[in-house]
Amino acid sequence: MMNNFDSKDNLDRLENEKNYCSDCGGKTIVKDYQRGDYICAECGMIISDQIIDDSPEWRSYNAVDNAKKSRIGSPMNINLHDKGLSTKIGNENIDGQGNKLSPTQKSQFYRLRKWNARARISSSQDRNLVQAMNELDRIGSQLGLPKGVKETASVIYRNAIRNNLIRGRSIEAMVVASAYAAARQRRVPRTLDEMAKHSRISKKELGRCYRLLLVELKLKIPLASPTDYISRFSADLKLTGTTARKAIDLVNLAKRKGITTGKDPTGLAAAALYIAGMGEGERRTQREIAEAATVTEVTVRNRYKELTTKLDLNEL
């Protein structure tokens, strides 16, 4: 009878044999999943015929069918308060064979669902996260933030909770500030005015919470560049890619000349689009550009005058 040590040695030996050919010593091993063989690519010797197939035994032809037959849950989602790892009892009153539950069983499962929901949100931190993640999902949808930005914002907010930065402050203000910091980090910038417009938080309060996160969490935020805003502003203004490309070239030329130092990137992006639009025959009024960039018309005019007087547009 083989003891545990002998079986372990045999498994190790079989595993090592799969890494090289015992006949010619070749190390190029091909796995033939249809036949279940390990084959040496140099001499053709079958090294092993015991490949374990870890794929499902069922077939699916669409996403709905695949979701119904899968026996596992969804992956971890950091945008949920419990990261999607807690147990959830479904609302369908049927058993595993599809039969309807009896009235007694229905009432029993009703109580189970109620207590399960209470257990999922048992602490003050859980209640805080439930409200915060709902608010983050709302602000992300209204601003069109990508999934990666919302995940980064969730991480920033969780770190703020861990460092006791939320106590005594508005949950909504800290969530919006986290989303603003995440957008800046992932170079999908949104302006403070846009953030304040889609929330009930003033721009002043939002800026205060954002600076708190920067200092306390030691966040590294890259400097915002006008080119990060140009593509979004041009899409809102329905400008062509040629105009947006010319605006980017204009901003890059201004950087080389040292004109952009200390200037608001949104104002520079708006002025560059205004100049490029006139050059490409896609003129937009200063008011239209100012509304798209959430700046004043005075800012657009001032940046426009600086760019046209200090730059030689023939260099583009």
C-alpha cells in the first residue's frame, strides 16, 4: 500500500516529467487538450495522457444562458459596500428543482431574507458605505465617469474612512471629492464646477474636502493638462477631429513657449478650441465654448488674446 510520502513523490515526479521530455530531453512541451496528452514538440513522444480538464461540462451559446448555468457568483466589486462577497438570498420563491415553495416555506424565507439583509449592514461603517457607494454610482453616471475612475474613488473613500476623515463631515461632500481626486489621478479630469453642479455641495466646500484628502492621504495627483480637456470639449461642441488635433498642437506650442505656466487648463483648452475652430471653418461663439468648458467668456477672451499675441500661428 502506498503511503502519503510515496504518493507525493510520484505526483512531483509526474509534474517534473511534464516540463521536459524524458526521451530526448527537449523542453518544448505541447498540450493537446482534445486528446488529453502532453507531447514533446521535438521528438513527438507522448509524455503524459492525464490532462485534467477544468472547464465546465455544460455549453452556453449566449451571455444569458451562461449566467443561468454558472454555479459561481460575480467577481469582487469594490463599488459595493461589502465588495459583493456577502451572501444574498434571491427573491424567487422556488426551490432547486423549480417547484414553488409552500406558504410555510415562503414565510420562512421571508424572515431569512430580512435577517440576512440586516446582517449585511450591521455596523455604522457599513451604513456609511452603503450611502456613499450609492452616491458614487449616481455622480459617476451623471458625469460619465469610467468604471476605473469609480473604483479608484471607492478606494480613496475607504482609505478616508480608515483614517477617520469622514466623521463630522458630509458623506456626499467626501464622495464627490474622492471622485474628483480619482478623475484627476486617472487623467479623466472633471472641473470642480461640474462636480458642484451635479451635487448639492458648494464649490468651496468641495475644494476644502479635496485638499483634506490630498494632505491626509498623501495622494499623488498629476498636474492637469489642457490637452486632457480638449477631446471632451470638442465632442460637446461637435467639432471634428481635425479641429481638436489643431487645438492640441496649439497648446503644445504654447507649452514650449512657456505661456501655459500658472494658467487654468480649462481656459487654455477653451481658447485653443476657439482659435482652431476659426482656422478650420468650424467657428463657435465664445459663449458656446465658455459654457462647454464651464468658464466665463472673459476667461476665453483673455486666453485668446494671450495665445494670438504671443504665438506665431504659422508654426503649426
